[in-house]
Amino acid sequence: MDKIFHVELQTPKRSSEDVEKDLLVFEDKYKKVVEAGWIVCITDNPMGLLSYGAMETIDLLGLPVHPDQLMVHLNTFHPRKELDEILSAFEAPGGRHLLVVSGDGSQRLHRLEPAEVGIECTTVTSVELLRYIDREHPGRFTCGVAFNPYEPQDAEIEKMKRKVDAGATFIITQPIIGRDERLAGLAPFRLPVVLDAWMSKKLHLLSECVGHEIPEGTPYDPMENLRELRRNYPDYGLYLAILGFKTQYPLIPEIWK
């Protein structure tokens, strides 16, 4: 699961003006990633924008499910009934790999309440969601979690300890540029690590993703960064966010040689 390309795909937004077109685009990208032998990673209401569900979209399009080539994101912005439906729908065709995150909220999304999942805490985070999945679906899923090198590292490593104690078995980072010494903090966990390689030149989106401002004029070549990550971290997987399927996709196979 770790030493391979993970390609992020977003399902159509509920507010789409042309959902049929968006579904066809998703179908084309999904098939290309699967045919290449890589892993499709489907987001869960990214940036708090209400979107079609992963399995809902796959079923609607009649796409094949290869469990070792599919990872679904799952966040805390779902009522318990909906959360259980998502997990059951993913499990039915053999789905196993989940990326469990706290997620991005919005006024239109319900945040899971501790009482709904029988947990005493102030807020349900990825840690509590991991524990819920392990309690209600023991042994059925392989769950990964996110690591943010841009947060204060003492607190971030403590968070990671709680995530691992709750059952996390792999780690996917926030976007990494070049070499990042903060990744060394993950070594003691001895878990597979997948590095997010930001594939867009739109640095304002990257700024939003990592939580700090990156000036728009900053030189950035996504393909060169991907090559550098592969050179610097040959034992880590690579997660391709916002991959350009027209210009970048044909060049990707040469990276993993």
C-alpha cells in the first residue's frame, strides 16, 4: 500500500451545473488510475463542499472495485447513520483502506457528536473516529491518518501517538516540498508513510492546504518536486493531489523506475 502512486480524485459536487459531464470526467480518471496499477484515493466533501459519496459515485457509474487499488477518505462531518452507511457500502465490495481525518466542515455539514458514537469527549476528531470504526467494525478496515509538518511538531507528534494508539496503520502527509527534516519525527512509529506531492502550480490552493501563506511568485515545478521526493525518499509512497491528467499523467510512469 505504501510504495506506489496514490492518485487523489474528487467526486462531483452536489452543486455542479453539469453533473453528467463531471461524472464522465471522474469515470475516465478512475479507469486510467486503475489501469496503470495505482491506487485511487477518493476525497470526502473536500474543503467542506458537499459532494457525491465515493461508493455512491462508483455504483452510479458501474465502476469496478479492486480493493487493493482503492482508498476512501472518511471525516467526522457525518451523522452516525450516514457514517455507518458509508462504511457498510465500502465494505460490501471488499473495500478495506480508509484515510480517517477530522475533515473540513461547513454550515451544511453535520459534525459527528460524541454522544452519537458513545464516546465521552468534547469534540470527535480522527482519533475518536478511528476508535469507533475499530469498535463497530473490528478487523474490517485498514486505517491511515494524516500528518501535518506545518503545525508545531511537539503537538503534532503527540497527536500522531494518539492516532497510532487508536489503530492507525499508515500515514499520509500534507504536501511536502523537496526535503523536509520534520518527517524524521515519524520514524519511531515504524509505519508506512506516503508523501503528498502537490501537483498544481496554484500556490494559493497550496497555502490553504498547508495553513500558511506561500507567495504566488514562488517558483514551483510540480513534476520536478515529484522527482525530488522520489530521490529523497525512495522508501515512501507518493500521493498525487490535483494531478493534471492531460499533461502530467503521461509522464508519471517514468518517475517510478
